[in-house]
Amino acid sequence: MKVTCASVENEELAWAFGTAVYFRKDSLKHSSYSHSEFVRGLAKFGEFWVSGGDDKFIRFHRVNWGSGVEVVREFQHKKKVTGVLCVGSGLVFADKHGEVWKLGLEGPPEFVMGHQASITSMSLGSDCVVSVDKDYKIKVSEAECLCKLREVLLGHTSEVVSAVEYESRIYSTDSSTLVKWSGTKPLQSIATKEPLKLLSSSECLVAVSCNSVYLVEREYLQLVPLSIPLVLDSVALLVGCQLYQVSETEISINAVK
């Protein structure tokens, strides 16, 4: 078993291992065991950490660093939750049915957009949300209003591993290819020896595999190997040019530039 998801916001870190969610700030650490099945998504929403997973529940956690964790709201969805994302001042989550919903501290969720297959990942760009489904389809939606679809990207012939926005371009990977898009058409692509997970920030674009970490050189679409040791069974996050690797027992932070 490995860490299923993780998120960093300011000086706070949250990660999920199985059904447990852990929270850390400096030397303080707390945990929550409110889920009964694997947690698949974590996001900071205002003062709350929000989790969602296979038990179909979305839970809002208030972390009192001096005392513990309190669940202030829980909502049971109709399908398994596959991802949670904070977009501007709102919170959205994706489900196995291929739908994205907006949810607040009160009231029922509001449907905002959908795929025709289970959504496997969502990522936030500078002004857009990039979502991926199991039918190899990538959708790019306006961050201010997810119902406004900007682009649908088709062309992958195997399951899309990741898709992110970096410097107004979409980059995506499948089991053996890295693609740079221009609008709805592939602009450049290169073969990869193994599946790569893409991580982007405003400062750099990184690709992580089971064996290596690469800096993606965007102009010529090249993979530049980085001498960063990998943490076993971890989830990788990129904050600025700092690569976080979070496992059940270890947190590693390395500069990528």
C-alpha cells in the first residue's frame, strides 16, 4: 500500500495513506480516520482540509494544531470520489461517473461539467482546469466557470497518465509518450521509456517516473535527468521549484533547479 494523494498549501501538508488522512505543519502532526475506504483526493479550501474517496464521502476537516482534527461537514455522494480540487474561491470534486460537482460548507452539490467516462485526474492551471478520463480524453475548462469548455484534446492511444497546463500550453503523458499541445492539435511529442507523471508550477515543469525525475525542457521538448533520489511508495508534488515526495513515513523536499 502507498500514499494515494497529497497536497501542500502554505506551510501545511496533508496526505492520505489508505483510509487515514495526515496533517502536518512544522513539527505538529495530526490524523483523521473518518473514511472507511481509500482516500483519493485532498485540497485546502479556506481554513479547511477537504478529503474524498472510495466511500463516496466528502469531508471538511478543521485542523486545530494545538489539539486535533474536527470534521465539520460530511456529504455522501452517489458515486466514488476520484479527485478534489480548490478552484479560486470554490471547491470541486470529480467522481467515477465522469462528473464534476461544486460543493460548499452548506447545501447540496451543484453539477458543473462532465466526461463520458470515469475521471482519473484533475489539475489546476493558471486560468484553467485540466481533467482526464479513462477514455483517453483530456478536457480544458475555464477556471472561473468550469461549464465553459475551452478545448477537448484527442490523440492518445493508451490511458492518459497525467495532463497539466504550463505557460499557456497543455502537456500530457500516456504509457510511452509525452505530448505538447497547441490548441487541440499535438505540437510536439517524444517517446518515453516508461509512464511519466507531470507536475507543473508557475516556475517549472517536472516529470516523475518510478525510477527517475526529469526537468522538462519546453522549447525542444526534452527530458533532462535530475539527480534527485526517489522515495519508495510516495506521491510527488511540485511547489515552485521544490519537489515534495511524501510517503507514509518520509517527507523529502528537493530543489529541481
